[in-house]
Amino acid sequence: MLENIDALIAFHLFGIPINYTIFYSWVVMALLVFFAWLATRNLHATLHVSRFQTALEVIVMAMRSQIKDVSGDNPMRYLPIIGTFFLYIAASNLLTIIPWCYAPTSSLSTTGAFAFCVFCAIPIYGIRNVGARTYLRKYTEPLPILFPLNVLGDFSSVFALAFRLYGNVLSGAVIGSALIMLAPFLLPLPLQVLALLTGVIHAYIFALLAIVYVSAIGPEKKFIDTLNYY
């Protein structure tokens, strides 16, 4: 039977209870920082690079390619926030293949925080791309009276991300637990492989939808990629 990880107390820090959601969020952040340090500690542009640098370059180029295809804009505008979403969610979901580990993304508080970040990023990027007046004009189209509905539409569509990711991760955990109970000796290995795949897919879908919302209003003129993207 699955437990609510927000209700499970991992330890107390200076008398403050720390639940498993916060604890494993710190674990994921520490792992990402550690592997980022391994990949970037000896960066150089020669042909002989470390495996960690090669893996990092592949991941970054793949994310830039996807962001460019979806947004039609300079991918470096959105790479920091979208790349963070993808790496954090993927690492969180992959953490579940380790016994007795919980995915922070199986908590609605975590996915809600991600959705709130996207909600805040939409006007920030929109105003930076086209200016405040042009951005705010979208809420008064086609009629100014629809302003509240347009704001509510942005709010509801973005926070649907939180429930979608939460539902996907939680449903996968429920199905996996049920199958293991039915066939505990035959299914664990295939389920671990499936968890690896679905964990990355969930992260990809969230990042893809996030870039759709964030880059919905971009500059009208095409950008010039000074970084020689191709």
C-alpha cells in the first residue's frame, strides 16, 4: 500500500520536521550538482574529452534542438529553465528504481511548485520578448471583457501540468506495486526497465508543454543564432 510521502517524516532539523518529499528533493539536487561538477571540472575543446563531458554535451544539444523546434526562437533564451525542469524531473523519476527511495515528483506539492514556476515564467518571458504593452494586449483579445477568462485560462492550463505529472508518476507507482504483488519474482526487472523509460518520458512531456506555454508569445522577427547552432 502506497503512503503519502508528504506525511512521512524523514528526520528533524533543528526541531523542524523534514518529510520525505523535501529530503529526496535535496538528494536529487545534490546528485545533479555532483554530476554537473564531474562533467564540467575539466572542460576543454579538444577531441579528447571525458565521458561525463560527452554525455553533458549530448544532453544539452538535444535539449537545445527540441526547444528550437518547438519555440522557433533562440533556444538559449529558454534552456536554463526548461533544461532544469527536464533534468530534475527525470532524475527524480529515475530515483524510484533504487529500493526504498521515493520520487519527489510523486508529491503534488513538488509538481505544484513546478507549475507555479511555469506560471511565473510565462509573463516574464512574454514581456521580455515583446514588451509589456504587447504582452498584456493578449488578455484583451478578442474583447476586453474577456480579460478575466483569459487570465483564468492561463492559470488553469499551466496548473494542469502539476496534476498531469503527479497523476502519471503516482499511477505508475500504483500499477507497479500491484504487479509486483501479483508476481514478485518475475516482474521486478521489466518494471525497472519500464520505469527508466517512463520516467524520462514524463520529464520530456512536462518540459515540452512548459516550453509551449513559456514561448507562446515571442519576438516577431527571427533570431540570428550567433552560437553556430548547427
